[in-house]
Amino acid sequence: MNRTRVDDILIEMISPKIKEIEEKFSRGEGLRQDEINTLLLKSQYNHIKYLDDKLEEVVASVVALEGKFLGLEGKFTALEGKFTALEGKFELLNEKIEHTIQKALNRNMLLLITVMGLFLVASKLIDKVNF
């Protein structure tokens, strides 16, 4: 914990009195109200110090979590870029497939017209030869 100078001064101020009070209490002697208040003050300081330590742990955990989320965000951005590139490749592949299909259709159509033309010429020749 990052204690301030004021924290240190307060603890130094009440530490000797705390020792006296603890010794008095361990001997079984009764405590005055100001001694009880001093013990309560020390107890509250310890509690606040504990809460400050836990708060610092939580803050460190949140900072680490933010770092992880930023890293994850970067990975998702990179993944998005890969998907965009893949989408472009699929579009190019689709265009190539369409072009190949169109060429095949044109070739088949030309072949069909040629065969039909030859068939027509052959049938006309056969008609002329028979008459």
C-alpha cells in the first residue's frame, strides 16, 4: 500500500500509547474511555488500511483486465481484416468461375451451331444427290 506521510505520523503518534494500553489490558486492568477510543482508532486504521489494500488489488485487477480486453479487441480487429481479405478472394474466385462457365457456354453454343450447320448442309447435299 502507498501510505502517506500523514498515515505514518498518525501511527507513530499512537503506537507508544497502544503499547501501554495493550500492556494494561493484558494485566487485567480496566481501560478508560480515551484508551478504548485509542484502541478503536487503531482498529479503524487497520480496517481502512486493509480496505485500501483490497481496493488497490481490485484496481490492479481491473487494469489487467482492461489490458486483456484491449488485446482481445486487437485480435478481433485482425480477424475482421482476415475475413475481409477472404471475402475479397471469394469474390475473385466467383468472378473466375462465372467467366469459365460463360466461356464453356459460348464454346458449347458455337459447337452446337456448327454441328447444326453441318447437319443442315449435309441434309441439303443428300437431298440434291438423291434427286
